[in-house]
Amino acid sequence: MSPSDLPAPPPALFPDASSRTRVDDALTRALLAAGERVAHGSVIPTLDREKLRRELAQFDFAVPRSLDELMKWTIERLEHGVVHMNHPRYFGLFNPAANFPAQCADRIAGAFNPQLASSGSSPAPVEIEAHVIRAHRATRGPAARERGPLHHERFGGELHGAHLRADARRAAL
């Protein structure tokens, strides 16, 4: 079987460049508008969970839904269904707002889907992560370098690996 014998990938999962650009631009605009609404709304969730469960029951995966519809629905639910760490009146502990470079890094990581468990299949992201961990450790002084990169000096606990991966994604920008 030659590559030309293979069926084309489904457009719903792998749209053409112009469709991707349209959706990406719409998502960017929707997220910017949601951020503005969040800044003027409640810090804490105001979502009616029973209503959400009824809405979720309608998603039976038997009938395809448009990506535009799903993005709009999801953004609306998240606007009212999470504690907003990026809200100007949020003063919580240990939950920093997702800054813009980190959001860009997450989009890049989502587009490439690197597998950090394998340097064979993902040498660039694995090296970027290792570099960030070494650099982070170097800023913590000799005692931290001896303990290793995961020891959090100020509070004596362990940093979660996700924080280091997020740092690695930020460094990639």
C-alpha cells in the first residue's frame, strides 16, 4: 500500500490551513473577551452543577458537534465554573495567574504534543526541560544544587513536576 492509497485525514480533526486560522483567530478573540468578563465577574465559581450535569448528559458523542459550538460552550462554562486565579480580586496562595507567555507555550505544546517521557521521540522538548531544571537549580544556590531540582527551599516541600514542565515551556518561548 502506498501513501496515496491511504484515506485523507478527517477534516474535523485535521482542518486545512484557512480553517485552522479562522478557528484560531476566533478562539483568541473569544478568550480575550472571556478574560474581560472574568475580570468584572465573580472570583469563585457560580456554576449550577445540576444544570451542568443536565447539559453534559446531552453530549452522548453519537452526533458530531461543531468545534465553534464546543469552544463557545466550554468557555462559557469555565467562565463560571472555576476559581479565577487571574482575577484582579483573587488573592489566593500558591496559584499564580496564567501569564500570557505561559498561555502561548501551552498552545505550542498542544500543537506539537511532545512526549517528554522519551528523548528518542522528543529530543528538543526533553533537552529544553532539562536545561530549565538545571538553570532553575543553579539559581537556588549550592545547598539546592546538592538536594536536586525538586526541593522547594522556602517551604521545605516538593515542587510538582508540572511546574517545572511549565517553566520549560515558558523558556522555550
